[in-house]
Amino acid sequence: MLVEYETSMWVDGENASWVDARSAAEQGAPAVLPFGAFEQHGPHLPLSTDTSMAVALARRVAEAVGGFVLPPVCFGETSSNDGFAGTVSLSFDTVCAIALDICAGVRRCGFRCLIVVNGDFGNQAPLRVAAREALSRLEWPMLVIDYPGLAEVAGEVCETRPAGPGIYHADELETSVMLAVRPDSVKMDRSVAEYPFLPPTFGSVPTRMHDLSRSGVFGDPRPASAEKGEQILDALADRAVAVAQAFLATGSVPAE
């Protein structure tokens, strides 16, 4: 499925000069921030998976709304995966503080708002706190997009069932997206299926993921493909763009 967006000017902030940033802000561009994590994703996916997926979706959102894409935040609140080597987690308060500082920075630069594309479950709560604080303390709007319609998209595209409601980690879905956006980083010869037992308290109390899954996989990544990954990204982008456009249409800059 090929998604056609109305052509908009968007800017890759990593390769932009201050003049480019000023021009984008003056034209009313929103700043778009991919917020990822550095955590285990089984033996076959890189630690940077959540960041790569957030960047891919953020670029599609920015393309559709004429945004200025900031460099990604490559670490997040992912303490549940600390039992696996390589995982580096930030605290709840640090994630919130980083988002608030970036929001204050883009406000000073003259951007109309900040749209955060979040790539990790652990970031959801601190980013929502940051959005609330940005509005109350900075009087500045911040939108957090968390893969809208993910379960529906997975059900339409994936052959395998998830490990549990809302759990998509190193499985067919994430592996397919990574095959689409960073195929050289995926080691399919290492992919294994694992469906851990999830206790009744799962999701209600902090859980150490290495106590549940030996491989770090939750699901079955083996049927993954780049074609499925493109379908998943297209469908998620449709939903994310709709949310971003609705946010911008409400007049995201507070009245003076």
C-alpha cells in the first residue's frame, strides 16, 4: 500500500543551519521530536530499535505537516529491560525533564509547537507529564504520539499473535518495521519465537522482563518481512498524521 500525502516542505534538522531553522519557524513549522530508547530487542534486533522506528514515523509525520525534524533522543525510561546487557535506561524524571527542556528550546526558536513521536512504552507516562507541565509552566503546546492504532494495524498485517494485549516487542511487527527501515541491522538467522507466561499482575506492577523471557523476545519474529514493515509504517503514519493535523488545526500556539 502506497500512502500519498499532500506535498509539504519539511526540514531535516540534523543537516540544517540556524538560518534554515529560523526560516522554518517563521513559516509556522512545528518541531517534530523522535523519542526512542536503548534497550534489548532479542538476539536479532539492535538496541536502537525503538529509536529507529520513532525516527521513521517522525519523518513521515513531518513530511505531511511541513515539520522541522529534530535529532532523536536515543535513550528512554526502559528500566524493565535492565536485566539484559546493553540496555541503558533513564529515570522517569529525566525523560520528563529532557522533553521539557527541548520544548522550552523550540519555543525560544519560534516554532509553533512540539510534536513528540514516542517509540517506547516506558516513555509514555513521563512524556504525558511533560506535555502537561509544558502547557501549565511554559504555556506552550506539546503533542505526544504513541503509535496510534497499533493493535489494529498488527491484527491486519501480522500473521502471528501478540504475546499479550498491547505487547509488541522484538516480534513480527517490530522486526518487520526494522527490515523496512534498517535491514542491515537485523540478524534474522538469530530470530527465535518465545511466548512467555504473563502473570495476572503484569502491567499493574513493575516487572523485570528478563524474569519472563530468556531471549528478550515476546512473540514470533520469524514471519517478518520488509513488505509487512512498509505496510505497518504506512498505516501508523496515516493515523499519526491525522492526530498531528487535528492538533495543528486547533491553533496549537496559545493566544497572546
